[in-house]
Amino acid sequence: MLVRKDSKVIAVDGSRMAMFRNVGEAFAPVLELIEEHKNPSLRTSELGTDKPGRSFQSGSPRRGAHELTDLQQLEEDRFVTDIAQRIEKIVGDTKAGVILVAAPRALGVIRKQMKSETSARLVAEIAKDFGPGAAEPLAKMLAKHEA
């Protein structure tokens, strides 16, 4: 994939976001960290301690249990929603291209939150689960990626 010089690469997963700038050549990107955000990882007991709900049918002795809400996933989705707003601002302020690399679930949440104009301005959206702190493996993946 051609990654122009000074274009930005944003890597996102459920708990971290890192933005890099390509300071290398187009076919051999070298990524430099510009900005990083981390979601403080709370224990599930700190997020909530409720039991799953129960339902009773009035004409029957049957009882049912509701599935317990995944509080960790809700927290990750909230973080990724906030990051989607940050990506909107970055894409609006950047003249160079922006490449988004995100975990598949995070990419789905970001796509729901992003305006269609912003999505159209992205150079590429890549659904890969990359640790945002891994600049070298990310640069190698981008060099080999077919767009």
C-alpha cells in the first residue's frame, strides 16, 4: 500500500488509540508516534455488581434469566465512540491522507459514529487487531497491504 509521506495512520482497539505520522518513503513507511490515548481499564466489579435479571410468567411456574450485561464491552464501546469523534476532528484538520487501522469490532463502532463525508476522506480502513503501540509491525503490514 502506498502511504504518502506525512500522512497519518490511526490504530485503534477497545482500550487504546495511537496516531502515527509517516516520516519515511511511500513504499517503505516509517511511523512516528504523534498522539496516544488509553482507556483506564477498570475491574468488572468497579463497573457494576448487579446480578442478572429474572423474569416470571404469571400463568406458568417457568422462570427465565436475562443475560448479564458485559460491562467491559460497554466501556470499550464508549471509549471507541469518543475516539470516533476525535477521528472526525483529525480527518477534518488534515490535508494529508488518513489511514484507519482498527480491530473489527472497534471499526464497526467507529463506522456507525462517523459521518459519511469523513469516511469518504479516509485513504483506507483496515480491519486488523494491532496493538496501537506497535509502530514497526504496523509499518510492515501497511507496506505489504493491498489497497
